[in-house]
Amino acid sequence: MTDQLKEFLNGKTEYTLSLFRFFIDELNTLGVFEVKATKTMIALQSTVQFAYVTHLGKNFIHIVLPFNQPFDNQLCFSKIANVPGTNQFNHHLRIYNAEDFNDEVMYFLKLAYEGNHHA
């Protein structure tokens, strides 16, 4: 674990840290990736940066998945926002417990991981 990642995770609740560890374990089933922390987020990268952990709350983790199209009719996303001036649509996902990593969420995580931005 890098110093930046340790700093990002410092002071978070054990519950949130366990969700984050579970999230990373679930992603490990998809393949190899890197975890890169900045001051404001954690970026996950395979061949492309495919997911961002933008917030670690007291009882949740907030994840953003970038795609080249909106996936509007999905229950897992709390918000879908077009990045101005681009064809990128950020899909916001908030995870409160391990059961939130259901088949739908894993489908989109895999889609993002593989760099397939179209379903």
C-alpha cells in the first residue's frame, strides 16, 4: 500500500475500510489492476482507468465509472452525468454493504475494467 493510499484511507471507519477491501477483492476476480491514490480520489487502472473511488463515508464508498454512453435504465447508478465537452458519462454508484455488489454492479464493473464502454 502506497503512502498516498494510506493517507487517503486514514481515519476512515472500520466498516468503510471493510467495504473498500471487499470492493478490491471483488475487482480482483476480474483480473490485474493498479490502485493509484491522489489527494482527492483513488483511481483503479487496468489498460485504462476504469473506476474511481471518490468518497469514503462513514458507512459507504462512492464509486464513479466512466463510459462513452449513458446507461440510464439501471437501478445501480444514483447519478449519470455527462462530462461537459466530451462524450464521457460518469456513472455514480454508492455502496453501503457487500450485498450491493450484485450481478448488475459486477456487470458494469467488468464492462469498465475491460474498457468496453458500450454494452
